[in-house]
Amino acid sequence: MIRWMLVPLAVLTAVPAMAQDRTGLGEGEVDRVKLGMVSDLSELSLDEALGVDAPLHFSLYLFGDAGVTDELRGPTRVLPSFALGPIGLLASGAVGSGVKALSELVLESDDAGVIHLEVERLHLRWSGEYLSVTAGRVHTPIGYWNPAFHHGNFIQPTILRPRFVAFEDEGGLIPAHAVGVFGGAMLPVATGSLQLDLGVANGRGGTADDVRILEDTNDAKSIVVRVAAADLGVTDLQAGAGALVDRIAAEPAAIRPALPDVAIDEAVVNLFAAYTGPSLTVIAEAYYLLHRAQSRRWIHLDAFALVAYRFERLTPYLRVEWSEDRGGPDPFFSPAVATVADAPADRRGEGVVGLRFETGAWNAIKLEYRPRAALPRGRVIHALEATWAFEI
């Protein structure tokens, strides 16, 4: 375990360039990162990212956080606990004319305290003036939150991602990661641009958290498309829509007992809008996810919205999320269910009231109160959480 924890430190000490002071990064660029306008630090040039005059071959970032949680589940209570968040190591650099490579590794612990090393992103990207091509493992380009905010807690506005777009191993419903080839196009229009993303990737594995890295499970491929308009009429405003289709391979009863040896057709549709101004941040998204097998249909609906306003070093924020599942337990998301059965629609609501305090240029404390409940009159679960997140 200790050996794994030393990996990021060993890499850092092996790169003398990383010891340079990053205070050369302009205040405007720091603000853009904190407000989500440059959530992927690889979007900055190497000189901007490290605040140095001489260009470097690559840039390296380390993310981490520590926190405390207390939760009250009606008459019962989850014990208040301290916890370490995952350690993220992101490297990005130019490897040729117009070509960048990016690697994002995450060290995280499971409930038993065992440390796991995961490759979250690994890709090559060629970028021209209007076109780009990316090959490898990426965050699936659908919606706004998923491609904008990656694995560093410091970067995203809230402590946790919205339920629907949580990562696969954290209970999220969308395929947050994909391995394939992705093309992008940007067309300047008036004061802004129209953007198009199109990707072909391996489909889902046998379970929701099975991201197919080495081989697909069937001949069908996942197809994703995303269209967005940016800065048209309103600076820092982006709005668009996306869709994803896939055919999930059949699995035996040992893996999917409620629906053995039957493939599942999947379709996802998304609408989003995001304004990331100098002080005000507003993000809103809506999702429709359909699973269909034989004559059965399972529908998952979700909508969430975030509003944040920055006052110097303090940023209060509010996020709300509504979800509804129709058709009974989905045999793909609930593999432990033994039989397919109808059930009333399951509706849930969750709120987040939070405050972010910038304790330094590259670290921040987030305080949150999160109530959630089954709708319309389910028992409310109250949660309090605080984290101290950093990026170096």
C-alpha cells in the first residue's frame, strides 16, 4: 500500500521543472480554472499552466482532498467519519506538431482500505485550427458536466458530482468514460462558434462499472454526438444537446439473472446550458436514458441545476437534482435483482447548499449540507460534509 502511495511523489521528485513557482500563472487564468471555465488544465498552454517563460515538454498536476462526513438517515445515523479522497495524477504535453498526449491516473481506496490504481484517461489528440481528433480513453463527450469536470475535486464546483453523471464505480447512470476515436469540429459564427463532437467507442461491459479497455463485448459500437453553441450573443454562455446509442451485449444468468442471454438497447439524450462568467456560474442539464430488451422498457429521467456566485475568495452555491426511474428495477443497473417485475415510478430529489472558501491559490475548503429524499413524501436523509481540496 505504501509503495503505491509513493508513486506520485516519486514522479514529482523526478521532474525538476515541477519545482518552479507557479505564481507566474496570471490571476485571470487562476479564476478561469476555479470557475470551471478551464476545468481541464491541459487546455492551458504549457507556459500558462506552469507560469514559466521557457516552454517545457510536459506539465504535471497532482490532485487530492481530505474531508469529514456526518449523515442522519431518519431514526438511524451513519457514524461521522474522516476520509481521504482519491489522489489524481495528470500529465499532459506536446509530442509533435499539433499533437498532445494526456494521462490521468487515480489512486483510490475501497471500503476495505485496499488501494487501487486506475487509468481514468489516456489519449492522444491532434488539434488544428477548426478540427481535432482524439484516440484513447476519454470522458464521454455528452452533456456539459462530464467532459468539463474530471477527477480533481478542487476543480469542480461541488464536492460530489450530480447523481446521474457520477462516475461508473460511484453509481452514475451514464457511461462517463469511453475508449475509442473522437472527432471535433469548430465553426466560427458571429461572436462565437458552433461545436460538434462525434465519437465511436467500445460499448458498455456486462455491468455498469465495466469500462471496456482492451476489447468490446460485441460487434456493435457506442456512438455519441454532441452539438453546442458557444458565445453566441452572450459571452461565456454555452448551450447544446447530445445523444448516445449502444447495444449492450447479452450476459449469462450468473451476471444478469433477471435478463439472462438477452442484449439491451441503450439510448441517451441530453440537453444542457452553462454560463461561466467572471463571478456567476450557472449550469443546467436534463437527461433521458432508455433501456429496451424484448418487449420491456426501463426509463431513467434526471435534471439538475447549479448556481454559484463568487465574492472574492468566497463562493456560495446551490444545486438541485430530480430523478425518476420507470419500469421497475433495471436489470443492467440492478444486477442483483433475480426477476423482472413492474413497479411504481421511483422519484427522488436532492439538494446541495454549499460554500467554497479559497484558502490559497491552489487549495479550497468546501462546506455542504445535502438533504435527499424519495418523492413526494419520503423520509429525508440529511448529510453534512466538508473537504479541503488541493492541486499542485
